Amino acid sequence: MSEPRYQVDVSVVTRFLPEQSNLENEQFAFAYTITVSNNGAVAAKLISRHWVITHGSGKVEEIRGDGVVGQQPLIAPGQSHTYSSGAVLSAKVGTMQGSYQMFAEDGVRFEAVIAPFRLAVPGALH
């Protein structure tokens, strides 16, 4: 939604987890920390999520669910919500992207887009 009253931005920091990976079985574990910032004028609740995970091997997964890590945070204007989660890929490199479905206090439903971000084992890319 391009309406500035409903402006929610998403930033992501990722890291590879070698201690939770099994390289011989092509299981590459990653953690990501996401900050959801309400830069609009209306408080909004994060109702659900939709992820598209693309493994470097070509496999694509879609994940839908309520909230994030068991929460449906209400984010006031000028505030943010940060959480951490993870994913296991079948390749050294992959991407994630998606959206959060938001419900504003004034009754408007809108999506907050999660731009594609990369998950990569250090040294896997040139």
C-alpha cells in the first residue's frame, strides 16, 4: 500500500550458523533478525506472515502462519518490533522474501513487503 499513513518498513540482518549445520547432508542453518518499523501514522498489528524461501538448489518453499515467533505485536507509529528466527537451506546460498499482513487500529488491512534478502555461507559467493 502506498498510503503514507500505513508505512511499515522491514530490515533484516542474517548470519550463518555452522554449529547447527550439517554440511555433509547439505543442511545449511541460518539465523535472521528482523526489525519491523512502523513509519506510518496509525498503530498496526502484525497478524500473519508469508515467506517464499528459494534454495540455491532451485527448491522453493512457501510458509504462511499467524504472527511471528508466536506473537502478533501491535506496533505504534514511530516504534518497531525486533525478533529472531531461522531457516535451514539445502544449498550454501538462498534467498527469502515475503510479506506481513498488517491490521491498522483504524480497521485498514495492508501488507508490509519484505524485500528479498540473501542467506549465504561465508565464502560461498565471490
